[in-house]
Amino acid sequence: MEKVLSKKAFPQWVKKIESYTIYAPQKDGDLWNYEVFKNSEIIDLDYLNTVLSPKKIIFPQREVLLEFSTSDENRLEVKEVLPDEKPTVIFGVRPCDAKALTLTDKVFGGDFEDLYYWKRRNSTTLVGLTCNTPPSANCFCLSVGGSPHSKEGLDV
């Protein structure tokens, strides 16, 4: 059964998951990007593709992997720093970006699983937003076996 969330019901839905970190596309100048979403009353579902995909949230370009310190005996101590497992929702994921994340899952889930990637991936829920019309003349989801209405890789 398919459900549609109206603009009026959206703030109530967000209130139910306010303990999660919520990302949504937000406009900055002429560009759209995923940012932490703070006001459920302000949402614009008529956005073009974001500059960076939601992958930047699950697999950031920079992160701390290890911390180094010295003990009283001048011995070097190394501590692994794992990402937080705080539940996250990425709202408004386009079908092409969700499809791309399924491919990224294969890269980081093969013979060697990347613990940092999977800690974030397993605590993230992807909420999709279908494309009624392609947001750009550069869209290519059909050429890579996707669809503007695909549910592949999406949780909701």
C-alpha cells in the first residue's frame, strides 16, 4: 500500500522523529544541499538535485579515525574513534541517489566491510522523493537502469 504524506501532515510526522538527526534539501543561494533540518514548518519539495548526494552524510569526505596521545611513561597510545550511532533520517532522497547508495554498499560491504561506513549506514533511514518530471536535463537514471519512480535503496 502506498501512502502520500501531505505538506500539512509533514510537520506532525517530523515531530514524531525529532530524536533523530534529520537532513533535508535546503537552498543556499542558487544551490540545494542536504543540511540538518530544524524547522518542519518550512519545507520546499520543489527542489532540483542537490549539489552533493546524501552519500556525504553516510561517508563524509573527512573524519577522525584515530586519536593519539602519550602516557606518563612517554608511550604512544592509539585510540580508535568510531562514528556515533545516532539514528538519522535523510529526507527527500532522489531515486538516482538511492540507487547509487546501493552500489556504494557493495563497495564497502564486500570482502572487507568498512566499519565506519556501516555504522552510519545502518543507523540511517532514507526517505525518498520521486521525480514527477526530471529536475534537470542532465538526469540519467534511465541510462543506468534506474527510474524516476524507483524505490530501490529507499526505506520509505
